[in-house]
Amino acid sequence: MQRFKAKEGSVSELKNKWLRQAAIVLFALPLAITVVLLALVIAANREAPLPSATQWQQSHQRAMQWLREHESEVLRDGNAALWWVLQTTAETTHDPYLVDLMARAMALHYPRADRTSAWKRLVQPQADVVAGLVDTAPLEPYQRFFYHAATCVPVALDEGDTRYFLSHNACRPQWRAVGLQDPVCSTHQLMGIALIKRMSCPAPTTLPQLEAALQADIAQQMTWDVQVRDAYVQRVLSLIWFGGGEHVKPIWLHRILAAQGADGGWSGGRQFPELPASLQPNALRARLVALGLKNPAQTPYPSDFHATAQGILLSALMSRMPPGSPSSR
């Protein structure tokens, strides 16, 4: 009887020990994650000198090499916004290859004689098109705003129309609209406004104040969202491209350069340049695939056209910046 009681007591003590250890883990794990995230935020916003023009020129050359090597798949992409980005790059650099690539892309996707697609105006603002021939119902709200900018004709939303994007900050509160729903909400609105101005569409006199508010919001997003991914590159590009360069911290530029792949392109996947390669999300994902815990088809390609096109324009603009000033041209 005494032995039984002793054994019963040992089991109880062991159970209590496990419970204490589990409680410690449950408390320590969130604390450790919080500390790591805080350290990443601090590291991603630390003081740093501006990358040199030479660094950007080398980055641009590598990115253009990626474009040449992936030309066939790039030409299959009909995203007019991306061709707008490359057209701006061609206008900035006067690169004969890029000028020729743009001509071939426009002939393929938006022939001069085709007046049915207003999307060509993102690249050719003076193109002769007929508004209203595109079914805008399946489009995302920001895409409807881009179409509004291409035609100067407001497009219906679920409530009201796309003039809402010209008078309200559609991406607030940021914690929900950007943090939980769409990480490029603010940049898309800022891009749409740039297109509205480019096409000289009717716009309220308060547009400059809205632009300034969006730029300040994007700078805030850069501060707390430290994942180097497509949205990260797009935020920095939109600030440099559209007149908000004074918000850009040099360390953000260094992190984008560090995220450029060995193949010269950028990936839309998450990266943290401060972490070793073995702890990068792609490496962790590869381990899960190797263990059969993740579908290989879900593993992203190393680089993609969407992120790389933005990196190409950013590197072109930064290569031509006056020394010591990351402001737009």
C-alpha cells in the first residue's frame, strides 16, 4: 500500500512538472516572438548611409539581364500597369533594348488599331480608345480606379463610384485596410492618383493633401511591416516615383538591394535580409516540401516579373538621383 501511494505521488509530481514546463513554454514563446519581431523592426529602420549610384547601376544591370533571360514569359504578361512601369524606365534610361521591348509588348497586347481597350492609355496616354467597352464588374476596386484614370470616366463601386478614391483615404484604418486586407492598398491609390493627373482628368483641389497623407501612411507602413516582398518594393518605389522621396530611409533601400536574387530579379515572397539564409521563409518552406508537409506547387519561383519590374524602375531612378538625396526626379 505504501509503495502504491509513493508511485501515485510520483506520477502527480511528474504531471505537475509537465504542466509547469508547458506554462513556461506558452508564456516564453509569444515573448520570444515579440522580441524577435521588435529586433527586426529596429534593424529594418536603423541609421545607414545611402547606397551609392554605382550600387544601383550594378543592381539595374543585373535586373535587366534577368529581363532579357525571361523575355518570352515577360512578353506573355498583359498587365498594363507593369508595362507602364517599364515604359517609365525606358523614358528614364533611353535603353534601346527596353524601348524595343516596349514596342513589341504594345504591338502584342494593345495594337494601335484596337480601340476597345483603354488599358493601353496607362502606357500611351494619348491613345485613341472608346471608353466603356471593358466589363469592369469583375475588377478589384483599385483596378476600377485605374480604368477611371485611363478614361476620365468614373466607374461604379459597390457603393458610389471611383471618385471616392480622389476625396477619401480609402486605406484607413491602416491596421485593417493594409495590415489585414491589402498590403498595397495605399500604393495603388497613390498610383491611381498619378494616372489621374497624367491624363488631366477632373479632380478636386484637395488632391495634393490626399497625396501627402498617402505618402505619410506608406512611410508608416514601411516602418512596421519589415517583410521585404513585392509590397515592400512597391512602397519604396511609389515614394521615390511620385514625389515622396523625403520619407525614404536609406536602410530601406539597402534591404531592397540585399533582397535582389542571384539571378538578378526580385521575388514577391517574404525575405528578412537580417536573418541567415537557413531562417528565410523560402528555406523553411523548402524544408516543409522535403518533409512532404507542403505542396511543391505552392513554392514560389525565385524571381517574378511583377516584383522585378518595380525593382528595375527603382534602380533606374536611384541611379540618377543627386548624391545624398533619395527624392524623386
